Amino acid sequence: MSKDLYIFAGVNGAGKSTLYNSHIDDEGIKNSVRINTDEIVRTFGDWRNNVDQIKAGKIAIKLKNECFNKEKSFNEETTLTGKTILKTIEKAKELGYKIHLFYVGVNNPEIAKERVKNRVLRGGHNIEPEIIEKRYYESLENLKKIISKCDYVKIYDNTSMYKNIFSSIDNKITKNNTELPEWSKEAIKEKINSINRSNSDLFKKEENEIKKVEKIQNPLVEKILKRRENQNNDKGLKK
């Protein structure tokens, strides 16, 4: 049975939760453990309380470690900022998890700020504009760092409406829009380069294996031909 880590990532206001909800019935995701700090904090406290947020973060880390120890698949939403998510991905990779990345982005932090502002008006939780600004750029930087480690990648642009702009599965590109939004270009370039390097290494490995087989077979073939030649010569002498 495969072990999978499903990551739904993007800055606050980009549309992570909407993206998750659109995949919630996918077989693997449906059967994985859900770990979301926003949802955890709502079970016992207030998202505006820093102490409650820290407590929820600790609970999330504990749940992830339990999943790792029991080799369970799990999914989480993240802004892809800070060190915790990077450590989670590293650990998952070391333990042989398949990493599925769903990333959603927008053209600039102002769009994300405006959406969070509208969310607050509807009763949702707030994130300060300066924090969104910082997270926007840090999230994209971390995307470049981790994208090559992911086995399954889907990148979405949600500047105006949800649009899948890039997909890859096991080092095969399955979708790559000709016109990519600026925010996505560096990360997608990194993934494509990673795929090319991996495929090149695989080709070299296969080539070396073929050469090894040829080296083994060639002397063997020569020996068989020599034996047959000697047998034919012996028959000729007997005649």
C-alpha cells in the first residue's frame, strides 16, 4: 500500500481551501488523514488568540508524526512558508512517501490581500496585509525549492478564475500552458529542468546497463562461434 502526502499550498487568499474541496472526493485524498491547523484551532479556541494558534500547530505536528510512525497517508493545507513544511516534505521523502503538490497562486500580493479582506467581511479569519505580503514571496521561493521533490505536481492560477496551468506525474509533463503567469515561471522551469535531469540520468543508466550486457554477451558469442568453427574443422579432417 502506498504512502502519500497531499499538499494544498498557496498564500492566504489564493484559494487553497477551494482547491482542496475540489479534490476532496479523489480516492487517495478521501482516504488520507486531514491535518489543518485552522480547523484544529476551531475545535477548542479562537484563531485570533496566538496561544491557541501555537497549540493548534503543536497538535498538527503531533498528528503528522503519528502518520509517519504508522505509515499513514495524510493531507494538509499550507502557505508553504516557514521551516516546518519544508521539514515535513524532507521527512516524507526520506520515509518513501509519494508527494502530491497542489499549488495555487495569484499575480500579486494585492489580490490575496483583497480576498482576505472580503473573507473577513463574511465572518472569516483575518491575516494582516504585511504578513500576506511577506508570505506571498516566501511561498513562491519555497515552491522553487520543493517542486523538484514532488512526484505529482498540479499548479493552478487563480488570478481571475481557477485554471490548471501545469501538471506532471512521475517525471512526465502532462500539461504545460504556452502562456504562463509571471509568478509561476521560475518554479515550473525548475520542475522541467529537474525532469530533464532525471530522464537524462535514467537514459545514461539504461545505456550503461546495455553496455554491460553487451560486454558479457560478446565474449560469449565469440566463444560459441569459435567452438562451432573448431567442430566444423574437426568434421572436415575426419572426412
